[in-house]
Amino acid sequence: MTPIAIGHPRILSIEDDPVLGAYVHEHLGRCGFQVTWCQNGQEGLAIARQQAFDVVLMDILLPGLDGLAVLTQLRQSHSTPVVLMSALGAEADRISGFRLGADDYLPKPFSMAELRVRIEAILRRVAFDRRPVPIPTPPATDCLRFDDELGEVFWGEYAAGLTRSEYRLLDTLNRNDDEVLSKAFLYQQVLQRGYAPHDRSLDMHISQIRRKLKAIGYTEREVRTVWGKGYVLSAVDEVV
Amino acid sequence: MKWSDAPGRTVVLQQQLLRDLSHELRTPLSRLRVACESEQDLEQLRERISREVDGMQRLVEDALQLAWLDTERTSLPDEAIQVQALWEMLTENACYESSWPASQLHCAVDASCWVRGHLNTLAQALENILRNAIRHSPQGGVVMFDGRRDGDFWHLWLEDEGGGVADEDLERIFSPFIRLDGSRPGEGGFGLGLSIARNAVQRQGGRLWAENAGRGLRLNMLLLADLHGDNDDAPAPTIDMCRPQIA
């Protein structure tokens, strides 16, 4: 994924575990982020209200004020993207829906690489949302025609019959031709929610797009899986 | 098999489960302790810890998932799912994971097969069944996926060529931590995959059972048919949407 071109993004990390907190602080610092770390919910909320941050990382079980309360109070005045982190796991999340209001949710344990992918996905979505005018779809190199109004793609006279989500997904991949887009980013950008490993919606949309392009005889490019990284729309024989 | 059920009847089963789980969790812990005390080479130690942590993480996730599936009682939101698309998604993953050639996974279910279900749990169920079939297949074996409409349901089945199991084990393979010794090829895993699959299928009003058929084991699934198919992709009514929602 393209490096984020806005200098050194500011991250507020609210994590009470000293070992994990210090490690996240150090690691993200080395990756070029400006990290502010605090270990208490109340204090974290105060800092998040006073200073501008690009992303807030927050544990759910915190001393002082728990992460969900911090999130609720922060949301009354700020729309800063928030990534929740917790050992409560994906199942608990699915059942209680506790990540309402958060931009993403990262179940513990997670790797630093995964954390970085999630942060970059959010930064990139925000940068995308802030563009003054939408960039017109690049002229198709191979005549796969995107019709934004109909939300449909055409190959010659044949319409693929895409659903809205499938169209947005294919359009996003097409606009970033030959670039591998992470699942975390595609969830943010297309499905407007965080990515969870057990969530198969995106993979299912990809599966349908492949079927539908094949059905209208379009074979010049295909949506390819780049294992451990994401998806890319590229020519069949191209090495990614 | 239930983790929580009418008291009394299942106490014995729960105790068995706890014994199994303790054993499965303590074994990698003891291996780690031994490694910490005896391993001299730092690189090897790191590699070993990483492997054990991966295994324990899988075990903890599977066991917790089974427990959640089994204790949660609210119904899952359902949507129309095209089985062929689901199969293609799962086989792409499975072939990558297991280095299986796609040519040994056959799908005879056609595009008209749409079921109603909860995508994530149904995908998990079918994925576990598929992994199980691949794991127990002989060299060069074929796994066949087929189905037919049965009234309001779709009856789907997945058949391997792994020789099947003894008739008295056909039900037992769905119990947690059951790993049959015997002539079936393949090993590994914690024996939770089929328990999770059965719970996942039952959670959406379906059934999952096993029989010996042809040259191996056949896993049968009964799922509610969807009458309309691919007519809409209004956001699936999952509760884990993370943007603020108006109550």
C-alpha cells in the first residue's frame, strides 16, 4: 500500500498494559508515527479533546474510565477515527455489538504488522474522503466500461449485473489499478466498517465479481488474491 | 453435544470437556516450559515459541468460538447466500492453505442453489467440513460437493475418498476433542472443527450429519432454501456494523 503522504500522522494510544503499551509506542514511533501514550481512560479522553489526532487507539478495559465510555463521550464532540483493541475477542464483539461508534476493532493478540495495516487503512480512507472533487474514473484501458450512475460495468454490450457493493468494490480496485489494496482498507472504503477475520462479506463480494465478469466473457483482467496482503485488479499473467 | 444444557444430564460431558481442554492447553504449556529451561539456541527457541503460540491461539479461539456458538440463543441475522460463490471462495482459501490442486475439488452444485443463512457462520461450517475432508483424503483423492433441492430446503453434501469411519463413530465425530485413531489418513487439529460446524449449522436452523458413502465419509447439510436469490445487497443486517447506528 502507498505510504501515507501526510507527514507524520499523530496517534493517541490509550493502553494501560505497560508491556504492550510501551511496545506499541516504540514500534509505531519507528514506523514514522507521532505517538502520544497514556495509560488511563479519563486522561486519554482529556488529551483527545484538547489535541488533534489522526487516529486514537484504545483498549476497552481501562482504569478510570473504560474505553467504551471514553468513545461515547468523545463522539459527542469529535469524529476522530478510533480503533478499539481488546482481548474480549471476535465472538464477544459479534454478539454484544460493542464496537458501535468505533472505526475498527482489533482483537488481541495482534501483530504490529496488523496494527499498522489497520491504521494505514483508516488514514487512507480519511484522505480519500477529504478530496475536494471526486476523480473521474480513469478511461478503461481494455474497454471494461464503468457507469457510475447505473452502478454497473459493461463489457461490450453485456452488463455484469453487479450489486451496489460489488460495483463500489470493483470501482475502487479499478481506480487503483495494479495496486494491491488491503482488506482493512477495502472494508473501510467500500463496506464502511472495520475488518474482522471471521467476516467473510468482502471475500464473498469478490467471489461474485469474479463469477459475473467471467459470465460476460471479460478475461483481460481479474481480481486476484495476494495472500496475506489483499486484492488487486490486474492482467491475468501479470506478476504482482 | 452442548456445553450448557439441562443440568445433570450433561455434567459428565462437561467434565469430560474440561478434562480435554485442560489437557490440550497444558500440553503446549509444558512443552514451552521445557523449551525455556533447556533450549540453548535463541533462534530455535524463538521459532519454537512462535509455533506453540500459534497452536495455542488456534485452540483458544476454536474452543471459545464453540462455547459462544453453544451458549448464545438469539437468532443470527440471515441473508441470501449463493452456495456456488461460497464454495469458490472457500476452495480458493483451502487450496492455498493445503497446497491442494483445485482439480481435486469438484462442485456439482449449480448456480441456482441459494440458501438463507448467516454468511460468516455458514462459511465457517463449510470451511471446517472441507478442511476435514481434505485432511482425511488419500494422495490424489477427490472431494465432491453436491446437492439437491428438498422441499423448503437444500440438501447439500460433501464426500471424500478417505475410507469413512466406523458406523458407531458417525455421531461421535461431532463431539469436541474427538480424534479417531484408525485407518483414515490424516491427523492434526484439535477435533473441534466438526463440533463448531454442527453448532454453526444448527444456529441457522439447519442440520448436519455424517454417513459412510462411496469411498469415504459424506457430510450432509440441510439448509433453508432462499426463494429469491440475488436480488439485493442492502447491507446485511449484522449487528457488528461499526459506524454509529441510530437505535
